[in-house]
Amino acid sequence: MRRFTSRIVHLFSPNKQLVLQLEHLLGYVPKHLPYYQLALMHRSKIEELAENNERLEFLGDAILGSIVAEYLFKKYPYQHEGYLTELRSRIVRRETMNNVALRMGLHKLVQYNQNDRGLGRSHIFGNALEALIGAVYLDQGFARTRSFILKQVIKPYIDIELLESTDTNYKNKLLSWAQRNAKEIVFDTVDERNEGSRKIFTIAIVMDGQQVSTGSGYNKKEAGQVAAQKAIEVLAI
């Protein structure tokens, strides 16, 4: 009855379309819509610190990590800690979450500066998914959040077996190839710029004195992985 009443109230609000989209995405009707509106607000849209999804992203990232850890702990009772840590890292890494967010259609709901073409190719949608998880937790509690992650994120969109067999550490893959082929690889920070309250780093990969690729991210590790992935494609490794 409470869910029905909440749905009726939302359907007569100016946010009717958003409520319907969220219900389809989440599998339930939100109780406190402002949590979800904030989760979908990237800082490029509104520069004020309190008006973007970064704090919810922080919360959702922590919750996602703990629930995935529990899931893997139960799924692989005989695997060692290092194996579980690596597999969890592959599941929750920004690239994986961004791919999930795109397949879910979350990019259609995220509010961001669409004039910045670089944002559309970044990981902001995966970050928004983490923020959405934070919103679910605040609105619905831990049990519903756990159910959402397992049933509507991991089960339909994460191929655990494929992740097990795929080496997604592009930097290690590139460095291993360089060592086998007597190539000198250097990761060089070529740019740092502010975007709102955060920095964007650009890393260039230089091989034997020649620049092969560049990649950008919110930290040097992420930028290095993006650059390494591009280098692997350029070098056809």
C-alpha cells in the first residue's frame, strides 16, 4: 500500500518521467527522489560542491566494494585472498562500472555539460552508477541496496567467468610486452588541469623516444591505464 501511495504521489509531480525511468531501472519506486536527482547530477552541470554527486559516489563506491567482496567470498569458498582481491578490483573498476552504466541506459539520465565532448567519453556514467548505489542505500537501506547490486547490476551485466580469464591491467600487459621485445616504455605526465574542484591528469606513453598514445583521468593511475589501453591498440599487441 505504501509503495502504491508513493507511486501515485510521484506520478502527479513535475518529475513524473524521471520517476518512471528510475522505477524501470531500479525495480521499485523511490521514496525520497532528491537523493536520486543528486546522484544523477555531475559537477560539470552545476559547479557548487553541494549540488553534485561526488559525495554519493564516495558512499556508493564503499558499499559496492563491500557487497561484491561478500558475493565473491561466498561464490569462491576455496580461493585465496589475492585472487578475490584481484577479481573484486576487476568488477568495481571504473571501466567495468562505466560499461555497466551505459548498458543500463544510465547515461540518458545523467545531467552533465554535454558541450564538453570529453566527458561523454570519460567514466562519469560509472561514477554516477556508484552515486546511484549511494542514493539507494540512503533511501532504502542496506538489504535493498544489496539486492539491487546483485540482481540488477552483477547478474545481468557482469560476466564473472570472462573477467576471471581477461587481463584488464593494460599497464602490466604493455610493460610485459615491452620487456619481451626489448622496448623502453616511459609513462610521462604531460598535463594537469583543474575541472571544477578536481584535477584531470594526462599521461603520455613514450616508447623508444616516440610518443605512442595519451590518456586522461581523475588520477595518474587511471590516466595511465587509459593510455596503456590505447597503446596496446596502436601497437596491435
